[in-house]
Amino acid sequence: MSNTPNNTGLAVLLGAGPGAEGLLTREGEAWLRRCQCVIYDRLANPTLLSLAPESAEKIDVGKSPSRNSIPQEQINDLLTAKVREGKLTVRLKGGDPLLFGRGGEELDALCEAGLAFRIVPGVTAALAAGAYAGVSLTDRRFASTVAFVTGHEDPEKEASSVNYKALAGIDTVVFYMGVGRLGEICRSLLEAGRAPDTPAVAVENATTPHQRTIRATLATLPEIARAEALQAPAVVIIGKTTETSRRWGWFERLPLAGKCVLVTRSRRQASRLSAALAEYGAEVIEAPAIEITPPDDWGDLDAALGRLSEFDWLALSSPNGAEAVLERLAATGRDARALAGVRIAALGDATARALRAGGLRADLVPEEFTSAALSRAMIEQGMAKKRILLARSDIAPRELVETLSAAGADVTNVIAYCTRRPAGLPAAAQEALQTGRVDWITFTSSSTVENFVTLAGKPAGCKIAAIGPVTADALRAADVEPTVIAQPHTIDALVRAMVDWEKQTP
């Protein structure tokens, strides 16, 4: 069989990695972004599905130790059927597709059907659990051999094929899917001659915000695991190298590790804040309390941009406004050259960054990221008889227009985008709030505060992070005192304030 793409479609067996979204390979991301169908497992991070096109078909075939949603034979049939339909079909599998993942059975089905396929490896759970729990699976000083073993064999096999006598002589032994048989596994290794005091760890939910490492010895691990209520999925690592876990275990020491944080920014803007929080170990749930939409009519903005040469200044108070201006210039057949001779004032680093992405550099960015600071900075430049174009939200306050006008400027204020309150919060956010799992809620504008309170009520029982004084005032108006207020008023400073609070609070 020629294993090249053809008119019968293509299957891609793709390793999703152990759980952390960032551990997906670049090749894996590339295939996901162009696929037409995704067939995914329970252990594949569901956020990876957002990389696939919205039009792509997404099919859950996840299994768990207590539930088989679809028998493997049906998964094989489903995979081959989608490829026969001519679809580029990604089979998204947790970890690596060919390590204890039944990928071989799916490849056989594809081969028997004469269908084309690719195999994209993924970071396997043993390597990831070791790295995140501070365990080197090998060490030239005392561990030259390592074995990966499944703790959950095919139930139709007449007898176990695991050679515990051989494993007793391997320096580091890693068991996958062994939680349900942990007592039997440890007992078999002890009977095979492995020393009872051999160090061991069990890493639950490796690389996710819920990671937990249980440390013991081979003899005590089953009892301690029961006492600690160890749950699947977990990887068990047995050997001298696990002694380093107490010294090198870095992930669970991150300041936001295990903390659940709601991000109330719009979906379009949430990713940067979410990524920064996740870098410190947080479980991030996006709960957009605001939606950014185009205005009902682009006429006013397009007309203003059509006479840019008449203005002395273009003032932008948010990245959304900057992006809207750049998009409308492109949509009307123009580019940054239309702004020749026009000075640009930007409120905040994020707005300046959005301009730079479009090839523009702001002439003025006040040190304090508030509308009052922007008006002061512009007035210091001399506003008498200056013509200013403000491209802002439909609900932007009038103070900026009034202050600049009072300074002698001729101000044209146009709507560049609209802000709307969504119909409700996502189900995941509602569940986290109702069960009391939320540790922090972040607010980045007064609108997010007002909308959140309308949608979910006054936040209680958790810490509150505000990006600046205007947002903090909106919280106080809702009878909520912010725990931290970012200084300066940026996303990076907001995250630092939360991290510093966690570090300083026992």
C-alpha cells in the first residue's frame, strides 16, 4: 500500500501528550488546525479541540476504567469510515499513540482497509510525570535501565505476560494504568525479590493543575495510596531515582498550583491572561462576562478613516479599538500609510502592542493606564485647535471627550466596537462557582464586573483580582472588596499581584 494522501482521505494517529496543553508537539498542532474530523480520547486535553477548525467534526470515544463508551472495534470502524468519506481525520490519543494506547489495532484496521495514515508521536505519561514530579527516570550514577509496563492488560489474555522476575532487576520501573491493581503489582515485585524499602512515587493527573505526588516505598505504597485516595489516571514510578522528587519536584510548588481561577475577559482577549496564570500552575476556567462585537454599522468609522488626513491625533483606549481601526483600513483597501502625518495616542501597553502588530508605533503612551492619564498626557502636548479622532467602545465614558474638548480640541468620537453581556456563563464556570472550587476571579474592566454580578451574583468565598482602580471601584460599588489591584494596570502585573499574594499568605 502506498501510504500517501489520496482521495479517500487521511488518518493521523496523533499523540496529545499527558494533559498539559503546551506539551502537544508543533506537528500535532499543525495537523489539528487543518483536520476535518477529530476522534478523541478521555485523556486528551479537551482544550486541544479548539485548535481544530470550527467546521471540523468532533467525536468523543473516551474510555475510563469504569466505562467503555464505544468498543474498540467500533472505534476502528468509525476511524476508517471517516477516512473513506475523504476526510483528514485526526485520531487524538492521550500520551503517545503507540504506547499502551491500542494504536496498533487502529493501524491494522487502516491497513486492512487500504487507507492512508500518518503517525505523530506524543510526550508519553512516564516522561511527563517524571519531569513534573522531579524524577529522572535514568541517572548514569545509579540507574541505567528503565522499563515501561502496563498495569491494565487485555482481560481476554489467559495469563499475565509481565515478567516480574525480570522487572525486579530493572533500575526504574514505570507502571501505567496501575491504580486498580497497585497492591498486586507491588506484591508481585516484592515476591520477585525487589527490596521493600525501594523508593516509589505515584503521580496523579500528571502535568495538570490537579497533579498530586504520593511518595512512599514499594512496601508501603499500596497502603499510603489508599489512605490518600489515589485516583486514576496515575503513573507509578519505582526505583532509586524517585528519591529526588522531594528536591526536584517543582510543579506542585508553583504559587498558583491547584488554584482554580476564573477569567472574565472576552474569549478574544482571554488567552494571554489564561496562559500567564497557567504558567504559575493555575487551573484556568474562562468565564467571559463580556462579548466584543462589531458595531451594527461600520459607516461612521469608515467615514472617519476616509478623512484621516484631516486629523492631528488618533486616540485609542484599548486593543479592540486598535484592531478595529487596522481591520477597517484593510477592509477599505488601505493600510498604515493612511496614517501618515497623524500622531497616535495609545492607552496601555496592550493597545500599543496591538498597533505594533499592524506595523504602527504609538507616539504617546501614558505611564498610568487610565483614561484620565491619557487625557492629561495629550493635553500636555497642546490640544488647542487640534483635531482628534477617538475610536472606542460604544459604552466608553464621556469624560475623555469632555476633557479634551475643554482643552480646546475638536473631538470626533466614533464607535469601533461594541461590548455586550453574554446570555450566561459557560457550564464549567457555573459548576465551579456552585461547588465552591473557585479560588480567584480576575476582572479587567468595570464592564466585566457589572456583567458578572448580573449573570452570577456577587462573588463570595474567593479572592478577587482587579486590573486597576476603575475596575476596583466597580467592585466596591457591588460591595466586593478586591484582594489585589494590579500596579501598573497590566495583565502581567495582575498575575504578579496574585502570585505575590499567594507567596506571602500561609
